[in-house]
Amino acid sequence: MELIVNNLSKRFGEKLILDRLSLSMQSGEFMALVGSSGSGKSTILRLIAGLEHPSSGSISVDGKPVSSPGPDRGMVFQKYSLYPWLNAAENVAFGMRLQRMKPAEIRERTAYFLEVVGLSEAADKLPRELSGGMQQRVAIARALATNPSILLLDEPFGALDLQIRESMQDFLLKLWQRTGLTVLLITHDVEEALVLAQRVHVLAPNPGRIVRSIDVALDKHDLDQLRLSSDFLALRRSLSGTMRELEPSLC
């Protein structure tokens, strides 16, 4: 899998939201885009997902131009976006049914991905019977079940409290390590970006553009220890400082 975003700009009316943004990803990478309000984070993801069209520039996945949504890109939103009248298994199966997979394959893949996210015993539960973290895991399983080339995460843990958010970060990192997923995460949380991603791009706002990129070469076998390590804290201070320097441009 190769994602290439080349010289991407986006306007809404007269307002320039993104200005000539470029990035690329290879199969198995975990990348994060971190930025404050006005940096165009969600717009970038919606453009890659094919939910919006660029004003200029191009996006391609495996050499094919992105012009509309497709099964090669699975997206998970901050709000869980589960169908409330469907149970967990039915929510996971929904996209596969749209793809007209065979019923036996849908059953097999549904069971497998519920097991992957640790929710096999919750298959028959409706969303209202699940915690926020469990609902987000169902949403991730639903995105994975259609076998996307890349998983797009739009601040997926932003609505969760701190303890559950850290637990979900640990879950997502282990899921990535287990499956070799290609993941693009957007977040406003510097710590979350450093905990999860191999590479972090910092976005400046108004208009959104990449102003700093770093490789995160840290030992992530124990996230509790990682968050306390001197190397991690130094990186967090440095990125937080960059974010603070960008704040005046919000005015």
C-alpha cells in the first residue's frame, strides 16, 4: 500500500483551509497529524477518504486517484457512528453486506474481528449497552472487516475520559503491532500522537500546512513506562512548544 498526498489545497468559498500539503505513507506505517483548531486536520482525512474533493493537488492510493469513498480506506470518527438498532455483530457486518460478500464469509470475518478487538462476548449487545470505549472498538472492527488498505482515524478517542483513552491507545497500538495495519491518525493531543505513531507531522493553522515532522524512535512495549521516560517527556515538551508557538496565528 502506498498513499501519496501531493500539493493538496482546499478552499471553502474564499477561505483557504489547506495550503499545498504533501505527505506519503507506505504499507504498515503508523503516522499521526497533530494540530490545533483551524489546522484542517479533519478536512485532510475527509479528502483522503473521498468525502471531500480537493481544490488543487492530488491524492492516490496504490497509484489510483482518490475521487470518492472506497473499501480501500476505512474511517473511524470521534463519535462512534454505530447504528443504534443493530447489535455489535450486525454493525461489524454492515460494510461487508454492502460489498455483497458471501454470508458465510461475513459470519467468519465478523467473529474474527470481534475477537481481534476483544468483544466476542458482546456480539449480541446493542450500542446503548456498551461503554464508550467498547463502542469505539466495534467501530474499529467494522472498519477493519472490509479489509481496507489504510485505516483513517479522526480523533477516535477524543470523547473518552483519560483512563479509558489511555486504555484505548494501548489497545490500538497492540492491534497495529498484531495486524501490521497502515494507520493515519489525526489528533490535537501531542502525547497521543507520540504514544502511537512512528512519524508525527505538526500542522500550523489558518491555512493548514505541515511545519514540522519527526520520527518517533521510542521503545513502546510498556506505554505506562514510556509516558514517564525522559526521552518521551523531552519530545512531548518540544512538540508542545512548537504548538504553542503556532497559537498566535489563530488570531
